[in-house]
Amino acid sequence: MRFDEAFLDEIKSRLRPSDVIGRTVKLQKRGREFVGLSPFTKEKTPSFYVNDDKGQFFDFSSGKTGDLIAFLQESERLSFVEAVERLAAEAGLSLPAPDPRAAEHEKKRQGLSDWMDLAAQWFSRMLAGPQGAAARAYLERRGLPASEWGRFGLGFAPASRTALKDYLVTKGARPAELVEAGLLIAPEDGSAPYDRFRDRILFPIVEGRGRIVSFGGRAMDPEARAKYLNGPETELFHKGRTLYGLPEARRLLASAAPDAQPALVVVEGYMDVIACQRADIAGVAPLGTALTEEQMELLWRRHPEPTLCFDGDRAGRQAAFRAMDRALPLLTPARSFRFSVVEGGKDPDDVLREQGAAALRSQLSRTTGFSEMLFRREFESEPLDTPERRAGLKARLRAAASRIADRDLQSAYRDDLLNRFEAALPSRAAPFPGPDGRRRFSGQGRAWIDPAPTSLGRSAARRLASDLDLAAAALVRWILEDPACLDAFLETPFAASGFGDPALAGLVKEIIRLRLESEHLDSQGLARHLSGTDFEALMTDIDRAAAKSGAPFLKQDVSLEDARSQWSQAFARLSRLVALDEAVSTAKGNLGGALSVDAFSRLKGERDRLRRQIRNWQDEP
């Protein structure tokens, strides 16, 4: 019985390896791994690891590794089908119903696969024989020694039109089958089929479970019309759903140390994949097409953030950009890509041959995140020498972020891209003086444009004179630098009132509204939202007033945690002071009635003491 990849992946998604394996192997949590004694050998020191994130087990004492299915096959001597049936029952999944047509289809596919295996063996013999002398010399010049040819299944197709056909027909193959497998070409005029691959070095293309589904060929003749030639789409081979080198890449990922974070790198060609894998880097390549959504899904099943490594020339950049466009709607917090460009216009094969494996690993480890690469693409797409072009860049960045289906990630990308825009195209004013590195949580402080004062700004300037108003200005100024400090007070009337200063009420209400709408709002995002509004002049006055206040949470030597704590204390004091001011004002009319002189004196004394504390920003006994 055959199970498709989607069914197998669904089983694995429902079961944690540590739970299933933990029933027969005593496991202990160690960091991100589970460790125990090998079930396959007798050992005293644990060397058996289970990694739920990778969905794999690693047994360093016996050398065995694999997924849950492989574990049951190894530990209980079950067949593949028996292991799948056992796990499907545990996952609560019904086995797919037998389909006679599917069984017949699978039988046909298996027959074609058998011919592919025989072809691979024949190509390998041709590479080792007299016909392959030039191909062997070419591989040696490319720095690929004979000891590695078997590992990657390399072969050679002689220049003859029917050499492979004649061999396979003697083994019982029908030419029509070989045409269907992509090994022969059937001319449109109805004449006899002939070998597809001639005078080429052959690279077997192997699907995820290790079956050869096609070949790629590198021409020996420098004048050949196609330097590289892949087999056609067939019953076995679908270019957009296959990655060259995937089985070996999976082995490299699985054999990495349990606490390591190995990379999965997508490169452009057969030799680049081989170079990566020879350097113990899990490398794969698409097959003559742009990276497809199906190939991205294959990559993400093995790694949450594969690295795309394309050539630094125009064609390489365009390939990277096409991959970005296809990936954008599919990104999630757990699935993304990174990007790497090999230095000096070289490819991974060049680096391995000229500088060695360590240099290749070092270069491919230097990567750029998806958001940064996306911003670079849009930023460099045209000059930004006019307001219209700069506005166009901002519109493109918003449009790119909007293509991400995951709403939380979409919002985070929009903020990040526009923050990069603000940093790359700063305003005319000097940056807002932010706190030191210990409490800077965004890339830069805000940068306000200081326009001509508005009536609102002039009104605020007149209001921001007393100690009370200076304190309110200091509270607002810190909110502009650290919006999160207001979160616990978003619904308090005192905050919405502008901390007792009517001139600040409109600004604070707008900040509260923005904070409620976006939990990712930081100082740069807040600056961006408020830029161009009537609040700009007011914020300039707030800066000046706050500088006079001496508020401790504005000082450079205060940590973020202490600053937030001091801000909350200042908020409570100012709130109490405003309430006491109102109480004292009301009490003056009630003296001798409901309120005694002593009570009034105590109320006024508390108000005055609190006012002094705020003026001096220090505790009193």
C-alpha cells in the first residue's frame, strides 16, 4: 500500500516524537532536546537524542537516525506500512481506502522507476569507462574527485543517439515506456525514439524518499544549445515539486549535533548543491524554474528559515526577487527565508574549490533577513530624488506588507519596513534625543519636523509653565519615547485628560487610540503616525518643558525597568495631586460647614507636600 506525502506529514504533525519514543525509551529534557540511553546498543552514557522541532531521533552510538516511522521500523522491526498503520491509529487518522486505479498507477510508476535505476547504473559505468575520459577530466578540473562521484550518483551519457535505448531494450524495456520516463525523445514525425541525454555528465534527480525520478545533464560540448538540460515532466517527475539534493540535505540536517542549528541553503545549480553538501551544508536547488510554492513547502517542512543563495548578478537578483514575491503571502511567524550572496560574484562551487569548506560555511552563514532584503529591493528600484518617488517607495512598502496573509506578521512587517524608510530618509530635524542603549528598543529615536508654531502649540507653550504642567509634559515626553509604559493606564480618565493639562489632552487621547489599535506601536511607529499633524508644534514645546522638569526617568543612566517604575510613580503622584487640587478648591466653599478647618489644613498640607515632591522629583520622609 502506498501513502502520499500529505498523509504522512499529517501523521507526523499530530504526534510528538518525544511522546511516542518516550514510551519505550526513558527520556530526560535537556535544553531543546530529549536525551536517553540508546535502544539499539548497550551504553552507560546517554547518546540517544530526540528533537521534536526537527521531528527526528539521533542515535550516536549506533549511527541510526530518522523520523517516527523509521524509529518503529528499527526498534520493532516493522515494515514501512506496519509502522504507518500503527502511527495513523495513534494519531486518530483513518488509512486511505485502497484504490484499484491508484494501485495500477503506482505499479506503472514503479516500472518506470525501475528503468530509471537501470539507466543510472549504466550512466555510472559509462563515466568510469573509456567513453567517459573527457567527462572525468572535466570533473577533476572542477575540483570534484573520483571518490565523490558515487556519493552523488554521477554518470555520463555518450554521444550516441541510441546507446542507452539499446541497452535498456535488451533488458526488456519498451521504447514507449522509456519515452514516458523521459529517457528517450519521440520525434513528432513518428520516427524511432532516440536518447534524450547525449554527450553529457549526468546528475540523478532523486525525490524525497530516495527514488530517482529524472536526470539533469551538463553538456560537454561548449557549443551545445543548452548547457544544462533537465528531463521533461513525467509521471515520476514534476519540476515544481522537486528539489535537487533533498535526500542528502535531509541526512545532513538529521546528522547535525542535537544542539546545533544547521542551515538549509537553496542554491542555483547541481555543482553548487554538491559543493555545499561536500562542505557538510544541507544544500538543495530548484530545477530550472523559479522557486515554487510547493518547493517552499518542502523546504519549510525541514527548516523554519531556509537560506536562499543566488548569484549576485542581475539574473540572480531577479531569481531572488521572484522567490520573495511568491513567498510573501505564505510567511508566518514560524516560516520565513534568509538571503545570502557569495562574495566576489562567485558561486558556492567556486568558493569551495578556491578557498575550502570552512570559507564556504563562513560565507553562507552571513545572511540577511527577509524584511531587510525586501526593503533593499524597493529602496534600490528607482532614484528617490523627488517627493513623488519617496511617496511611491512608502506606498510600495505598504503594499508589500499587505500581501502577507498572517495578520500579526503583516502588521509587524509594515512597522518594520516603514521604520527602515524613516531611518533611510530622515526628516530635516535632528533626531529626538533618546535614552542610552540599555533602554533603546527601536533602531533610533524619533525625528520630528519643527514647523511654524500653530495656535495649539502657542497655547500649550503658555500653559507649560507651572511645576504641575512641567510634570505632565515629562510624562507625555516619556510616552513618546516608550509608548508601552502607558499600557496599564489606557482607560484611566486622568491619562485621557492629558495628565491634568487640557492642552495635552488631545495628544494623549490620540496616543491612546493608536496604542489600542496596534500592540506593536513603538516610538518610531508613533512618530510616523503623528508626523504631519497639528501636534508637531506641541511636541516641540513638550520637549522643551520636559527638559526643565528634571524627571528622573528621562535621565540617560536609568535602565528601562527603573524608568518605567519611576514613570508609574510620577503618574500616581500627579494623579493624586490633581485630585487634591480639586478637593482643596471645593473645600474652600465648605469651611465651617461640612469640613472643619483642621480637615482643610490636612488636605491642603498633603497637596502642598506632594507638589514639592513633584517639583523636586524626590521622595520625602
